Amino acid sequence: MFSFPITLILIPYGVIVALFLFMSLYSIHNLVRYGATSHGSFLATFAFLAGAVFVFFFTWQALIGTDWSQQINIAIPFSSIQPSL
């Protein structure tokens, strides 16, 4: 049986969140810097940021009740079967 702490799942999640934030800030920077100042671009940017806040808020709410000291156990199938000769 193989087991690992559930906190290891936070590492890839943190990398994904960091990449998302970097790309979001870069997109907003390009929007402001290169003059896309129409009402449609501001509306699209607002919808994007509101959606991101919505997703992060509900992710936070879902993760509050998680017991991060738990172990995840992964059993190897058929590992207890001994070959017969």
C-alpha cells in the first residue's frame, strides 16, 4: 500500500493558481498598455475578473472543511495474491 499526505495536492494547485494569476495580470497589463479602451473590452475584463473571483471564493469555501492531516492510501491491485506453483 502506498500513502501520501493530502497536502501534496496543494502543490500542483498552487502552481496552477500562480500561472493563472500571472497570465491574468499580464493580460490586464496588455489591455491597459496597448489602448484597448472600448466598453466591450472593459466589460469582458470585468466578466473575466468576476468569474475568477467567483471560482476562487467557492474553492476557498470548499477547502475550509478539509482535514489536511489526512493520508491518502492507494492500494496496488492484486498485491496480496501469491502466485501458486
